[in-house]
Amino acid sequence: MDTDAREPILKPYHRHHHDHHNSPTPVKASDALPLPLCLTNGLFFGLFFSVAYFLLHRWREKIRNSTPLHIITFPEIVGIVCLAASIIYLLGFFGIGFVQSCISRGSHDSWDVEEDNGGGGCSPEEPPTCTLAPISRAKVVAPTIQEPFLSGEDEEVIKGVVSGTIPSYSLESKLGDCKRAAAIRREALQRMTGRSMEGLPLEGFDYESILGQCCEMPVGFVQIPVGIAGPLLLNGKEYMVPMATTEGCLVASTNRGCKAIHASGGASSVLLKDAMTRAPVVRFGTAKRAAELKFFVEDPANFDTLSVAFNRSSRFGRLQNVKCTVAGKNLYMRFGCSTGDAMGMNMVSKGVQNVLDYLQPDFPDMEIIGISGNFCSDKKPAAVNWIEGRGKSVVCEAIINEEVVKKVLKTNIDTLVELNMLKNLTGSAMAGALGGFNAHASNIVSAVFIATGQDPAQNVESSHCITMMESVNDGKDLHISVTMPSIEVGTVGGGTQLASQSACLNLLGVKGASKDSPGSNSRLLASIVAGSVLAGELSLMSAIAAGQLVRSHMKYNRSSKDVSKIPS
């Protein structure tokens, strides 16, 4: 028997186009009523009781006056007809649930329960939203999926994924259609878990753009609102800063800080350092041998040779320095290099691998334990990044006029300076903070990172920041600065190429790689991040000093929805 005959059909995708919103709605018995159901009910109930009272009153008068009951006037004839009509309606009303179920059951657009020997599923002719029969893994009920409609061929693939004969991760390569693969994976997931994914969008996203680089095994995408703060006046130019966040007040607060900076003449920034790092860990038989490699690598006479090996990895990756530390017989070598407009993690990793391959013949007893030994240090709070820097090291400052502090920020300079000393500096020191000498730098960094397609996890070290405030010009003005030694950003690669994130980068004027000056776009983005943090720090500290923090969050950052009524 041919083995291919036992496999689910995996043919090129030809989806039948269905407009879900234009599909005929199920017929209801109440659709025949000329008025809404509640109004019709009220009308007939009122008619029934009023006509009954009228007839009983008239018949009582006839009995008193000895008038024959078979002599009926025209108003009484109308009353009898209305009474009969109301009785007929009320009898039908109490049976309307039964009538409506009969009509729905007979409709071709209904979603029926269907069982088959293979474990249960939907008929290819019907939408995939139905109650499923028990499958081999668990007894589940398929939740509602409104889009897209799946074909009969898709149903075979779904059953293969559910049964485990088709790996979920291989759908894109087998089907050759990323969107179809996501839809099938989503439906299979719902059947296996018995949990609905309604509310997680599937349509409206380019799944081809994330294949092999951004996200594996997608089943939809998450919507995050993007707000705009600005204009941020930085180094003589204005920037409208996109911020993706779900925290109320954050964009408004940063926007107020931008307003105060703009009204005071703007902010200025300086790039102190630009070097992404990677630190492999290698092991020797003795600590002496580990120290010998340390001395060799850190010897300036050997730097050019190591650079040649390192720089082969990329046109833009250029080795800048190597710093080593020894732990017993283990050696950690921290390589730092420029990476152009890319954030550069992959670039520096390839360069480090080239150096290790170059060193291996001269140090044959060197055992490479890992390309990353956490001395880098990536996505973790670490003193080495706080002291040595990683990515872009930026300092941004501004002088805020006393009048602006009073009218825009609603506080005064002395209060701000004192609060910064006791909160951001002393309070953080008492907490044993590592790079956290600020009010909420990570708030702004995360929002800008998500909007522009950066790695959100690198918010950890990118939010290292110390905020400084002091009065200048005889106490007439406020000098504020933020120093951020490890902002890790790029304008090419990763999530920066996705449509939404690319649009946000384009808004800032830093989309893609700079042709004239490689690396200038990513450096500018780092400066904009620091300038945005400066605005956010200025506004939040002013809100705290003026006692506005709780009041503003209670007003703008509280949901009015009753979460107990939201279905799971």
C-alpha cells in the first residue's frame, strides 16, 4: 500500500471566498413581528386586559338591564376580535422558543453537531464553528472561529495536527502559505484545548514577513494602541515620538514633558559610546592557561590580528575592544564592536565565533563552553552594562525655565531638586538599585521599543538610567539630565521591518539603514529614546511633587468595565 495515501492532503491553498459579514443570518420567529419584541409584548398584554375589562363591564350592564346577550353592538364586536387576537398572540408567545428552535434547526445556515469515526469535526460544506465529537486526545468542544472559513482539505490537515501526525511547526513549509498555516494551527489549537481564541485577530497581518525571523508557529497577533508624544525638540530638530502602551497617562505625561522641554528651548544629547557586546566562556585545564589567553587577547599588539578575524563576519561589524575576566580556570572574554544600523547581536556573535576559531590552533586545550557566558550581559540587570555600557551610551540634558516649571509642570524648582535627591538617588540607593536611579525610564523605553520593533526584553539593560536635577542660574532654572549607558536599538533587522513598526520608524526619520553614514539612524534612535525618557522623567517627577500622580491615574488609568461580566 502506498504510504502517501495515508497522509493528509497538503495541496496548494485555494480558499473559497466567503464574506462572513454578508452571510444570511439565521431566521427567528420574532423577525415576523412589525415591532420589536418587547414593544409587541407590551401592546398585546395591554390589549388583552383592557378588552377583557371592557367586555365584562358591558355584559354586566346587559344582565342588570335584562338585555339579551346575543345582541352585540359594533364596539363589542371589535372588542371580541381584539380579545381573540391577543389570546392567539399570547399563546404563540409562550411557545415562541419552541417555534424558533424548529425554524433554526431547519435552516441551512445553522451550525450542527456532527460526528465521524475519525474523532469528530465539521462538515466541509459548513463553517468550522461547531460542537465537536470526542477526539483521541481529549473530549473538547470547538470554540467559535469567525475567520477564515476553512476548506475540506484544511479539515484533513487540522485532523493531522490534532492527532500528531503533522507537526504544527512544519505547516508553513508543507503548505507554502503562511496565512493558511496560521489559520489551521489556530483551529487545531482550539480543538485540542477546548478554549476559544475569539478576540485574538488573525486577519490583517502579513505572516510571510515574520517567517524565519520574528515569530514561529503564529496563531494571530496582539493589538497594542500607539500614541504620539511631542513634538520633542532635540538637538534643534522636532520629533513626534510613537509609544505603544496600554498604560493610561503614560503618553499624556510624556507629552507634557515634551511641551515643557520645547517651551524652554529644547534638549541636547551626546552619544558617548556605541558598542554591542558578546562574551563567550572558555575553559582550560588550569587557571594559568586561562590567564595566558587573557594576556594574549588583551595585548594591544594582537588586537589588529584579532580584528581581521572578527571583521570577516560583516561589512559593518568592527571590533573595538576585548576585556577579559578569569574565574578559576574559566575565561570570559567580552568583545565589543560597532554594528552599523543593526542592533547587532547576531553580527557580534558571528564575529566572536570567527575569533574563537582563529585562537583554537594556538590554544588547542581551550574548551568552548558557550558562545555567551553572561558576561555580555544580555537581557539581565548587570553592573558591567551599567559601568562599561552596551549598545549606545547616551546622555541627554535640558534647562527648564522657572516660568515653565510653574505654569506647565505645576510645581517649583526647589521641590523637584529635593524630590529627585530623596527619591531617585537616595531611595534607589537604599533599595540597592542597579541602574535604577530614575522615576520610570523603563516605561518610556518599553513603549518606544514596542512601537519601533526593538527587542522588548532588552528593556532590562536599556532602561538603566540615572536622572539628575539641580537648580542653575541663581535658582531661576532647572537643569535636568538622564544618563543611559546601555540603550540597545537598531533600525534594520528583527521587528523593525514589519509594516507597523516600520511606519513608526519612518515617522521618526530613522527607517532602515543610512546610506550616507552607516549607523547614524540607530544612533539617532537611541538619542530620541533618551530624549523621550528625559521628558517622561520631568513630567512624572513634577506630578509627584505636585501631588497629581494618584489623582491622574484614578481618572485616566482605571477601567470602567465590570470584569466579572467578561466571559472567559
